[in-house]
Amino acid sequence: MKRRTYVITALILFVGLIGATLTYRIYEKNNPQIFKTNEQIQFESGVPVEVVVVSRRNIVSQEIFTGTIEGFSETQIISDITQKVIDLRVGIGSRVMRNDTVAILDKKSISGMNLKYDPTLMAYRDAKIELERMQNLFEAGAVTKQAFDKAKLNFEISKSNLEAITSAVFVTSPIKGIITETYVESGDKVNAGKPIAKVVRFDKVKIKVQVNESDIAKIKVGQKCRINTSSFEQIFEGKVSEVSLSANPITRNFEATVVVVNPDLLLRSGMFATVRIVFIEKERVLAVHKDAILKNDHKYFVYTVSNDSLISRNNITIGTFDGIYYEILSGLGDGEMVVIEGQNNIQNENQKAIIIAKE
């Protein structure tokens, strides 16, 4: 009897299980489960984005070049005569002004000139005294004009002779600068036409930079430059002084020369320098990071986020670019929040944003 009861109970449970399964299948067929995509979830709950606040900043459009520093000008100090060096008054590193004496040559028996220094100096002094005497007599009517003119001519000749022999014996620097090389020592003989020393002007220096053809149209004489070297933290100011009109046939580059004021003589010949040539410089303009700006159909736009966290698309007009930030001419205002990361997740306007502030 008990066995029969167990069989009936098992059959009832089995039939119930089959019925429940069929009922679930029918329900599942009539009510299919709908799975939401990530986009749908983001649209309903909000899309995570990073934002920055539109602010004002200085914008500098510039290009960076490199070059080697050279003296602004350099000159060999040449001897006009073949003569012994009696006194070399400068050494490497000596600073000289224009017309400073750098060497004194032997005043005796000057080869190549029919003059000697001491007799020539005496002749000049005598001629000067004689001219002054004859001028007084001529003004008093005591001598003829012919006699006065003769004294004047004699003075001019003696003065010219003294200047010639003085410039030959007292060798001077033609420019202000620093002595960078000497070729003789005191006691040496120097030949006519040979250098005694080299002087380089360093109160200004120049840097020649190579510019490719895509940038050369932007380089103009007078443009401001900022120069720095690895030797100093200081930024030096300069200007473009020359721009070549033809390219190097081998490198296809153009050469531009930058002149830098160097009053403290910190910059020296041979130093490697980085040169930033400034094309445009603007102060306190509205600007946005380049990563926030998108482009479609030749139009620029950004996504902004309102105070109630709704996303909008703003068409903008851009201006000067400094390599990181764009100047904003229209389409945005101070303090607006602009999406800088997460734009690809935005499906349309009025979508809610989950804001992650970006420093």
C-alpha cells in the first residue's frame, strides 16, 4: 500500500514539474528579456567625462630652432709694416675699445717707409709751431699769403706723415671687443699684412638657424626671439636680423640670423643655443586645450556641460595656436565647462554628464 502511495506522489511531482517548465517557456516566449547596451545605460544614468574650465591665458605662437652662438663681428688686427714687436699689450680674453693700442712696434728703421718715428714727430711739432707763427704774422700783414700757405702745406704734410707712422707703430683695434687669439709675442718679428691678434665683438652675439621651406614664409626681419642655453637659466632676448632669400642647394634649408644683446658677456662663441622665434604673442585671451576641440565638416566645436550637468554642443571660432592651447574668438565664455576627455561616449546633446574635474 505504501509503495503505491509513493508511486502516485512521484507521478504527481513529475507532472507538476513538466507543467511548470512548460508554463515558464510560454512566459519567456511571450515576455523576452531585454538586455541594455552600454550606450543605453550611459544615456539613462550619465556619461563620465573630464572637463576643464574656460579661462584666459597668454598665447604665444612660435617655432623652435637651434644654432651655435658666434661673435657679432670679428676682425684680424693687421700689421702694416714688417717690424719687431716691442710691446704686445693684450692677451686672450683682454677687452679692448675701438682705437685702443694692442701692440707697439719698433720705432727705429721702419722697413717699407722712408720715415722714422722720432724725427717725424719732431718735424710735426716744428711745423705746427711755424704755422701758428706765420698765421699771426699774416694776420698782422707782416708776411705774404704765399708764405703763410707754404707753412700751412708743410704742416699738413708733416701731420700726414706722423699719422701714417703712428698707425704703423701703434697698432690699434678697429672695433670694440674681446681678444680671442694672439699670433705673436713681445720680441717677435711681424711681417707686413700679417695678423697680430683677433678681436671679436661680444656685447652682441649672433646665431644662425636653419629654416625649412614650410616655415620660411613666417620668418620676418625684426621678429622677437627668446634664447636659452644649457649654461644659464636666464632667457635672453633677441631679434631676427637677416633672412636668406635662397635655400642651400644641398640641405634645401634657408638661413636666418638672430642677434642677441649680451651686455654682461655671458653668451660666448661656440655655445649651443635654443632659439624661439615668436610669430604672434597675445595676452589674456580666452583659450581652450587642443584636446577639447573637435572638427566636423570643416567646422570646429566643443562639448560643454551646464550647471545641471547637461551636455551641449557649441560651435566655436578658433584663433592663434601655441601648440597646446587654441585662442577662442567666439562660441565660448569665461568659466564655461568644456569636455576634454570622454567625447567619444557622448551620443547626443542633452545627455547627462558624470563630471570628473581635470586639473
